[in-house]
Amino acid sequence: MVQENQGLQCRLAYLQARTEHQAAKVDEETNDVTKASRKQMVNDLLKEAEDVRQQIKANGLHCQELAKRSELIEQQMREW
């Protein structure tokens, strides 16, 4: 899970950089069709980045839950 989150963090950084790059290109674009296409690409990248953030958050919550369970099991084993 930790490795997965590291990969997701890398993916998120990539998406953020790509979004910034495409957003800058939108401002430079003179062709309306290409401008609209770039805007759509930015929106798609933002959506994917949000999906990645949600997955990172879900993984973090899952890790916390597993840590609590592990602690409980260790405590029960000590009591035996």
C-alpha cells in the first residue's frame, strides 16, 4: 500500500506539471478549436488528478485501519 501511494504521488506530480503546461498553452493558443481542445485536456487532467488524490486518501485510511488492527492483535497476543 505504501509503494502504491508512492507511485500515486509520482503520478499526481506528473499530472500537476502536465496540467500547468497545458493551461499555459491555452493562453497562448490563437486557434479556437485547438484552444477548446487544450481546455478539455486541462479539465481531463484535473479530473484524473482528483481521482488520484482520492485514491491516495483512501489508501491512507486503509493503512490506518490496518495499523489499528495490527496493534489490537499484538495486544491480544500479549494478554495470552
